[in-house]
Amino acid sequence: MNTVVIALVTQEKSFPADTVSSGIKVTLGDSSQTLAAAPYVATFENVGAGEHAITAVAVDANGANLGDVITGSVTIAEPAPAPVVEPAQ
């Protein structure tokens, strides 16, 4: 299994005065984390091989999206097979 680290670069955005932001929700496959403060870095452990969708979006205190969802993907390769060492002749 693998560890995937996602670092986000953000841009300041204004919201209506009564909006309470809870941070940025980052999702990798079926797992998600809400990052409350910069630096926005999400670490996902035990990620299996294959292609995984990544999304990130600012969310309010109720979990509602505050802007556009940013999407991407990452592909984790299968581990290389262990080398076969032949005994010396």
C-alpha cells in the first residue's frame, strides 16, 4: 500500500458576511479530509494501486460547497515483482 500527499495552493476568496468557512475538503477516492487552516496538506495512507480521483473544494460549517470543485487524479503503479536470484553455479 502507498501514501499519497496532496498539497494545495489556494487563493483568497470573499464570501457573504454570514458565511462560516470550515476549510477545504479534499477527497481521494472514497476517503476525505477537511483541512481547517493553511498549509493545506492532506495525507492519505494505505492507497491501493490504480487510478484515483482527487477533488478539493472550500466548504462551509454545514459542509456545503463554497465554490467550484477542483478535480484531478493520481495513478499508483503496482509494485514491481521481487527479483529472482539464481544460486551461483
